[in-house]
Amino acid sequence: MTEPSSGVAAAVEGELRLLDPEVRARPDILGRLLHPDYREIDSTGRVWNRDEMIASLTGEDAPRPGPQTASRMHGTQLDGALVHLTYDTERNGRLAHRSSLWRLTGTGWELYFHQATLFTPTDADTVPATDD
């Protein structure tokens, strides 16, 4: 197996940080990890922008769920400044396929786009992802 590119490694590190409940509660850290043009389509189909997401995660009434478990993370460096990650998460029995685009900016790698799709496990979902 080959080592991931430095961009993929940075995107994986950033993605794992964003799954940490302590990071998710910190607007200063989120502000550094989310690109100014960040967009997300969540598992319900709602579209979020950067400011909405930061406010939702850090507000006084924000839910404080426990950590998510990430699995089957796979990254591809699409060019020198763009990385695509896919992975699955589980939290309290709720499963989601996730896809993220990370962009290299003057200040480092930032999450540019994220999408989550809920799923129910099937035999196909238990087969490890392969490199194409």
C-alpha cells in the first residue's frame, strides 16, 4: 500500500478533527477548518453555509452528541490543491456515507464542501472500499 499524499493526509487529519465534539464546539477552530465558501448538504437534504454551520454547532442550545466513529476513509488528491475524501460514520446506531472536498488555501487545507447520506447496512456496505 502506498503512503497517502501530503494533501490527503492533511484532509484526513482535518476531517477527524471535525468529528471531535470538543472541536465542533469551538468557533475559532471551526473558522480555521471551514473554507469561507463552505457548503454542506446534510443527511436531511438541508443546505448549510459556513456561518450557519458554525452557529449551529457552537450555539448555547447546540446539541452535544458524543463522538462519531469513522470507518472506510479513502482520499484522492484530485490536483495539487484539491482532495476528495469518502468515509462512513456511526453515532448511536445512525450510519452515514460522507463525502468531503478539501481545498488548499494560503492558510492551509480547508473543508470546502461536505455531504452526508444516511444508509442502512447491507452486505455491499461491509465490503471494504478499493482503489480504482
